[in-house]
Amino acid sequence: MASINDVARKAGVAKSTVSKVLNNYQLVSEETKAKVEAAVLELGYVPNSVAVSLSRKEFNRVGLIVDIRHNSQFIDEIDMQYLTGAFEMSKEYQIEVVTFFSSQFDSMTAKQVVSYLKAQRINCLIIYNLSIENQNLVKLIEKQEFYCVLVDSPIVNEKTSSVSIDHFTAQYDVAKKTIEENEYKRKVLYIAGGKGSYITDQRLAAIKKLKDELHFELIVKYGDFNEFKAREIIFKWAEKADIIVCASDMMAIGAVFALTEMDIFRPVCGFDGIPLMGYTKIAMNTIRQNFFEKSKRAFYELKKLLDGEKGQHIEMPYEICRVDYIDVIQK
Amino acid sequence: MASINDVARKAGVAKSTVSKVLNNYQLVSEETKAKVEAAVLELGYVPNSVAVSLSRKEFNRVGLIVDIRHNSQFIDEIDMQYLTGAFEMSKEYQIEVVTFFSSQFDSMTAKQVVSYLKAQRINCLIIYNLSIENQNLVKLIEKQEFYCVLVDSPIVNEKTSSVSIDHFTAQYDVAKKTIEENEYKRKVLYIAGGKGSYITDQRLAAIKKLKDELHFELIVKYGDFNEFKAREIIFKWAEKADIIVCASDMMAIGAVFALTEMDIFRPVCGFDGIPLMGYTKIAMNTIRQNFFEKSKRAFYELKKLLDGEKGQHIEMPYEICRVDYIDVIQK
DNA sequence: TTGTACGCGTTATCAA
DNA sequence: TTGATAACGCGTACAA
């Protein structure tokens, strides 16, 4: 690998001159510029990014922390969308990203997590779906050791932004619509997400508000965003309810398939609007959010933090919809 | 961020001594070792990995090149499995990875690709599903500019290994089984993958061999691994055939749904064994391969290349199966 | 406009 | 057993 010295020698100039040409300094004569560029081309010179970072004292790398659950063979497509969005932005902004699974940190102390990340020159994080149970990540955010953007967790401070849809209103809207479409339903089974999750709490609050307004009976069970658990909840509780509201599409799918096996019908609504829903050919109300865009926005907000802005909350749009197979497969 | 100098000062030793302690040199007295370790702990010192790389002249980073297709909203879960497997190994081996989408390279020349990768200190690649059309990647492999492991492409040289199932035999087996289960079928519609893809050619060869052996009529159409194209092929050609063999599950799903819409029945078989199949509740023969393990193995083979071994071909196992919903959701 | 010299945080060599 | 000191490749004040 050719170094800047080789280029300088070949071009017959000092290496600082080469550096200036490469970094588009003014005050370089066209002549030397041409010489240097010729040498660069000839040698196929590519700056050593390690040396560049060291010299510039820049160590911006973004850690992407996703919460991939291996509960099912089916890897969450939501996380895939998140990662794809972030990868795309990392190319655009020329900022490196490193991917982590939150489960990695479970066995570490808060301090170890910090050291581990810093050793990898990570100074900012995008954390998707933070769970309160992940105490070392929560602490790390509070201590503001890193620039953070939280996707779907409502924490904001000087160095922390959050990007999220309005989970409360969204859950309220979709549940209300579904319940009103089925007027005579008076007993609602709500399959909530995970106990430590922020979004779970917000969505749960919405269904409770709705309960007070519409005066229905409410049974709440936690499905941990896991379709298999949702399935088992259905087997146990569905007959006692006459409408099912699920805090995620995956759980809603588990619920519908379980209901089919029980050979009973209950209206079900979901949350997320994942394409997978199209393949199941189940028609249900759900909330569609654009995970890809959410992740891109999170990256953008991170960039603003790096540029010195203070943390803020960003609200992303959503819509009530049904996911059709035909819409999913058409690009 | 504390540096090695701070530690040295605090411990009252030279920085070279600190370095020795940190890198487990022999010939360091227990006493100084203790002093240094105390200082490290107190300052929360973490070595700057950029400086380490620069000093050691080590720049091992693995580029993961996936071929994510945005043809459908549904991001290929196969790629996600590949990435997850590679991420896991990167943690284990402490080798950094960087993710790329092959489409990024479409607009570059071969030289530009090399520069681009080298500038990011990438010296090895895992390329998933290389297409022959991706000429700059093909050249890069031939010139042996990087250590490469190809997943599902049969190129091997000094610095290039390949990890793959036996696509020929697998396609042969699953097609034969499906055809024999439906004795009276004599006209086969084969929906192949993409024209430039190595696996497409291997699988196509298998169906042709089978044709010669079983004497059926064969119609071949290219679906580019795209379910929407498969769907359109079905609308045009399905009535002329009485059995459909697809080179991927995604296309098979598109085919079955299209057949349903046409209100005709044709036996269909797929390839890959993706979990998504379980959600469609379609029962068909397919080939199950473990993408996660394949990717992990690819990483392992890369490590061997880095350790000086020569490139080789690795064959991974597969099995004929049907993907059941209930198997997919149970962990 | 160009070049010299130093610093970035490490590791490694060689004296002491 | 320890400590100067020279790399590593690059950016950048500052001097020329």
C-alpha cells in the first residue's frame, strides 16, 4: 500500500503539499496539484483512514443496538428495516457503524459496557426499542457518556434525542376503530408487549383510557412481543373475550392463527404494519409505521447532536391501515 | 479520555512499561504490574484502538457484501440471517465487519471498488450470492486483491474460498420428489432465478438433467428471485404446465398465491426453506438450508485464509422438507 | 505558494 | 526489569 510519502516522492513535493491537495486546500498552484493528482492516480494511493482518524482525533463511530429476539426462527423484519436504514445513512454521512445485539450487554456491568464500546471508538449510539430492564444501557444514557438517539423510547437529555411515533394515540386510534367496527363487543383482551418496554406502557395506557371511555371489560396479558406467547394467551383467554387487541403484528398473527385452530372467530387488531402480514392474508386493522424512515431520521438526529445541538424529541407519522399482500409485493 | 501517558504518569512508570503490562509481556515485576493496573482502573483507561492499529499495522476488517433487493417491501430474511451469523462471529473473533449492499458498487469501476474498500481498511470480504453481472467484484476476486469467501458461488483460488450447499443435487432431489409425487404430470414450468447468478445455473442444470431422465416437457422462465415476476410468469404460463418448480421460496410463494387467484391448482415446490413459508400456510416441498450457519462457516473459512491457509470449497448440508408454521414459531 | 516539524496514541527495539 | 526513542501515516501550525 502506497503511503503519502510515496506520493510526495513521486510528485517531487513535500507530503504536506500532498495532504493539502487531497483535502482541497486553497493556495495550491494548479501545477503542483496536477503533479500530485497524477502521482496519486499512478500509485493508486488511498489515504490510510486509521492514520487520518488518529491525526484528526476524530473517532466518530455509531453503535447500533438492536434487540434481535431469537424466540422464533423468524428474525424480526423490523430490525432489518432499522439496520438497513442506518446502513444507508452511514454511507451518506461517511460515518461508520457497528452493530450490536442488546443481549450482548446482559452479562456485563454498566462500566464494562462503556469500556467495551469506547474501546471500539464508539461515541454515539442508536438504541432501538430500549427496555427498562436493560439497566446498564439506561444508566449509560443518564450519565450521558455517549451521544444517543433512542428509537421508540421517550428519554431526552442534553446528549440524547428520541425518535418515535405517538404510541399512545396510535394504539388508541386503532383499538377504538376496531372496537367500534364491532359494536356489540364488550369484553376486550389486550395482549400487551414486554413489561420493561416503554412502548408497552404507552400503548397500555391508551387501551386503559379507551376502556374508561367506552366502558368495556378489559383483560390484560403480556405477550412479550412474542407470537408464541400470544398464541398461548389466546388458547387460555380468547373464549372469555369477544375482541382481541394486540400490541404488535407478530402477536396478532399468532393470535389469529390460534383462533383459527380453536375454530372460533374474534376480531383482532395489530400494530406495526409489517409486510409479513400481507403473506398471512389476514385482513386486520393495524398501525403502519415506516421503520426504515424512522431509523434514517434517528441517524440524522444523531448527526445534529454531533454538530452540537441539544437532544430533542421527534415524532414520526403513522397511519391506520390494513396490510394487503398485493401492496406488499409491488415495489 | 485518558491516554497511555496519563496512566504512565499516574503509575509513575514509562508508557512503554504500561504497554507491556497491558499486552501481557513477561518480564514485568508483579509490583509495577499492580501499580499500572491500579492506575488503569482508576482512570478508566481504554486503549485507543485507532492508535493500536496504526502502530501494529494491522488492518483486518471484513466487508460483508449482501445483495439486498428492494424489489419488495419485504426485505429478504435470508440476508438478515447471513448478517446475523457474520455479526456473531465478528464478536467471537474480535474482527470488525462493515456491511455493504452490492448495489453500491454498480456505478463504480473495478478500481474504484478496490480503492473504496481499501480506504476503509478492508482486506477481506464475504460476498453473498455473487452475480456474474457484478463484473467489478468478479475481477476483484480474480486478481486476489482481498481474502474472499463466497457464499453460494463456486469460485476458489489461492485467496478465495467458497461455502455453499450442493445446489445441483438439492434442486434435482426436490424437483424429482415433487414430480414423482404427482405421477401423471408431464409438463414442468421451471421458474429460475436470475440470469447472472451462479446458483441459478447450477439449479437449472439439475432440472435439465431431470428432464432428460424423466422425459417431461420443460418450460424455463427467469423470475430473478422476485416473487412478483414469478407471479406474472404464472399468470402467463401456468395453464400450459401441470407442475411448477421454483428456484426459490419467495418465487414459489408468489406462484402459489397467483395460482389461487387464477383458481387453478398446480403442485409447486420451492427452494431455501425460509421461515416466511410457515406464515403463508402453504405446504410444499422445499430445500432447507441453514443460512445462519452457512454465514458463520464463511467467517470461519475467512479466518483460516487470514491464517495462511489456501482457499477451498466447503459444502454445507441441506434437507428436503416442508416448512410448518408450528415449527417456525417454536424456538 | 511550499516545506519543516511536531503531534495524535500506540507498539517495538534497544540501551541501560 | 525498565525506560528512552523511533516508527506507524497523516494533518496542520508555522516558518520560509
